[in-house]
Amino acid sequence: MNAPDHPDRACPPHGTSAGPGGSVVLCKWQPELARELLERVRVHVVLDAYDVAHGGVEEDLLAKAATVHRVSSFDALEELATVAVSIRLQDPAVARVVSFTEFSQLGGGYLAEVLGVGAPAITSVAGRDKRLMKQLVAAAGVATAQFHSLPDPADDTAVAALAARLSFPVVVKPAAGFGTMSTVRADSPAEFRELCRSFSYEPALASRQLVVESFVEGEELHVDAYWGTNGPQFLFISRYFAPRLAVQRGECAQDGGELLAPEEHPELYAAMEPFTARVMEGLGVTETMIHLEVFRQPDGRIVFSELATRVGGGWIPGLVSQGLGRSIWTVLADLAVDGRTAPPRPVARYIGMVHLRPDAPGRIVHIPSAAEVLAVPGVVHAQVWPAVSDVLAMRHPSEWVVFAFLAADTREGLDALINELPRQLTVKTVPVEES
């Protein structure tokens, strides 16, 4: 599918399904997705330096690729340009660029545009820069938190002028950030000015420009869906047990979330699908996985927070997989190759996830194994990220430790699991001695 002749027309950001005889470009290494694609269709694989060094690339599997390209990062424009031209000259049958990770979204969008299977570059930029994202969504008539751009937080004059215009509290975060990294709340002009003077960026964040948003009261919900030309192939609404900022500030005892059953929340699902459709129309994208975050205010009003045109991070792939009844990566391969997939078959009526974290940062001295987590009745899947002796900094809520995915036939059964699991299984740390 070629890029549209009108920038406001909705179109696939990274092409359409490959279909018989077509081929795909896979950005970055995700083992399950790579295996599914490489066994079913012709694939051009593009890896970055992180994939090569730490991605666990399976060379036997990689050998099945039509071509393999390595770049330093998906932000390296000239490197990506040469990759795109090489693939374009070699394979006129490329139908889709598959990019479902945060770090390949801009680069994947650029590859797709050069290959003639994607939307204009502004679409990919809007998927990463929250300022453009909110501008486009608000222009589509979607309720959105007020925001201000702060290109240089070291500019004291600009910071003071902005502080005089803001209504506090506000949330300050990187314009192209993710995972609640370097995201801070300021409750007063003085706190805002001090925060800007000493703003700290996580190493994973490249840009140093900020967005300042009005703090929105309400319950944090997220929508995980594959949004096709005619609407969602599937759509799940989930809730966090506590706002991500509250987790970081140590204001909650429980971290995790749960899928909301459509039969128990019919009005929410009925409202969220057209809401999501307006967001997608504003951004001008279809045929992509999305992770949409919103606030549901006490009066029921839904306010847009942000959207990623990829699989959600952290526990989202596992939670959605339980809702689908099979791996999200297999489902995404179905959609990339065939343009369709089987309907969801949830593993249970009630599905949730508990994130086990220690009480404080430090060196891990005890952590349950995946087998120990799975031994708890009601746990259907477990992931353990660090190991004993690893150090947890806990600077942001996206430092993943232990995921326990839960399934129950009743609401009471799930609630009991959510409350009991942290009492049975704990992660313990000790302070790190400074040398």
C-alpha cells in the first residue's frame, strides 16, 4: 500500500498485511514474533546494536531471513536510509514494516515511508512526541489534558514565564518519553522551577525537551487493541491498581492491574471504542497495535493521556496474551501475514497481574523463582526479570521485577489472589554499600 496523497487520511503506519507472495521488514528482535514471521513469510530483519549485544538473537532462526541488516540504532537516519534503499532495490514485494517496540517506532516509520508502505513521517513522530500527539488528538475533538512545550528546562526565563501561566499541580515529563521514566509532579510554581533546574533524565531517553501537562484526577485505564481499517480486531480495557506516579512516589501498596470483563463493564466498552476511533482518526493511523492510556474522571468523563502505536510495555504483553488465549506475538504475526486472526478466548473470566517489588532499592538477597510463582494456585504465567545479587535502583515504576499473572472464575477469587500473593512471595533487598 502506498503512502496517501492527503496527510489527514487514515492509513496503515507501516503498511498492510503481507499476504501470499508478499514480504515484511521486521524491526528489532522479539523471539516469538521473529519465529512466527520467519516460518511463514519472507522477512528482512533489521537489528540495532542492542539486539546484537543483548537481544538473544537466535542465529539458526536468523539464517531463515531473506536479508539481515544491522544499524547502530533506529535513530540513525543515514544508516536506515541505506537499509531502506537496499531492501527496496532487492524486493519490490515488501508489503509491511513490522515495528512493535518503543525504540524502533521512529525508524520503523521512516523505513515504511521510504519503502512506500507507510504513512507520512509526521504520523510516526506523533506516535512518539507527546506534544504533537496531544495537538492532533485535541484537534479531533477529544478531551485532552492541557499541555505546554518546554524545549529547554535550563532556560530560567522561559521556565519562570511558563510557571506564571500554569495551574498547579502539573506533570513534567520528556516530550518523547515512555514508561513513566523521568516523570515528576510539581505542586507549586517554586517546586516547578526547582524541578526544571535539576531535571534528571533516564539514560534510555535521547531527547531533552519536555512537556508540561495539567494533572488530571481520575482512575487510570488503558486500552490495548489492534486497530484495523474498520475498527478493532480485538480490544481490551484494563485498569491499574494505582496510578503509575503514585507507584513511583510510594503512595500505594499494590502494583499491577487487571483486565476489565466486557460483560461487567458494557457501558465503558461501548464508550471507549468510539473514543478510541476519534483518537485514531486524529492521529491518522490504522492497522497497528495500540496502547492507549486515559483517565476516567469521577463523573465518568474520559480524558486522553497518551497513545503508543506498539505493544504496551512491562506486563501488558502477558496480560493481553491471557485475554487472547494465546501469545500476542502469534496474533500479531497472523495480522501481519494474513490480515486477520482468531477471536479472543480468555483463559478465565477474571484476569489480573501482580507486580512484586521490594520495599526499597538495593541489592537483591531474595527473589522467588518463576517455578515458585507458578506453584501458587491461580497463577497461570510468571516472569522474573532480575536475579539474586542484582541491584534495583527503583528510580521509576518501569523497573520490572516479578510478574505473576492470575486467573479466576469469580471476582472474589481474583481479589483474593491479588491480596494474598504479595504476602506469600516477597522480594528482599539490602542497601548497597558505597565503595
